[in-house]
Amino acid sequence: NIDGSTPLCDACASGSIECVKLLLAYGAKVNPPLYTASPLHEACMSGSSECVRLLIDVGANLEAHDCHFGTPLHVACAREHLDCVKMLLNAGANVNAAKLHETALHHAAKVKNVDLIEMLVEFGGNIYARDNRGKKPSDYTWSSSAPAKCLEFYE
């Protein structure tokens, strides 16, 4: 279509693992030259851990960067899809990759998800990273909230 999205992107967005398998079997490119979200981004947006696992297994680029969404890890964190986040991290996704200096940990702090914050820090997430506004992840939490206390614990 006009933005370069592919049928594989659409199948991943819908979470249709059978369609994803079929498209891959018929030669769909797991890393098409897109200027928008990749199939892995779409799978992370939809929270389809089955699609994420399959795409990783066939060589999806974990660091594919979209100007709107950042990396697939950014997307999975922003949408709070913990299973997808864990798969990406276990597969070697860069926990400190940045979009406008904003890391996955910034997203986790914004959605105030303690489990996500803990997972990212355990995988080496930089609690001191500053985004393009000079803010650390802890700056996106409310003082005395569970996410703030969690980040404070790691400081």
C-alpha cells in the first residue's frame, strides 16, 4: 500500500499466526525495506507473542527502527506486552536503544508498569538515561508510587 506496508505486516497486526506462517512459506520478506513499522513492530503492537517468536526465529531485525515508534522493544513496552518484551530481550534486543533519546525504560515508566521496569533493569536498562527533554525514566512516575519506588530501589 501507500506507506509500504506488506501483507505480512497486516497478518502480524491481526495476530494471525497461520497467515504469518503461510506468507513466510511463500517467500514473504521478514525484513522488508520499509519506512514505517516492520512486521515485528506490528506483532509487538498487537501483542501476538506467537508471531513475535516466529519472526525472531526466522531472523527478524530486532533493531528495526521506525521514525514514529522506535524499535519493536519500544512498541512492546509502550503497549505493555510483557511476553513480547521478554522474547525480544532474550533474543538480544538492545534494552537501551533510543528514539529521541527515549529508551524502553522511559516507556515502562510512562505506563507505570513495575513488572516491565524490573524486567528492563534486570536486562541492563539504564535508569539514568535522559530523553530529548532531559528526563530520566523516574521523572515520568509519581513520587511515592510503586514505579517510582522501584526505580529508586535500583538507583
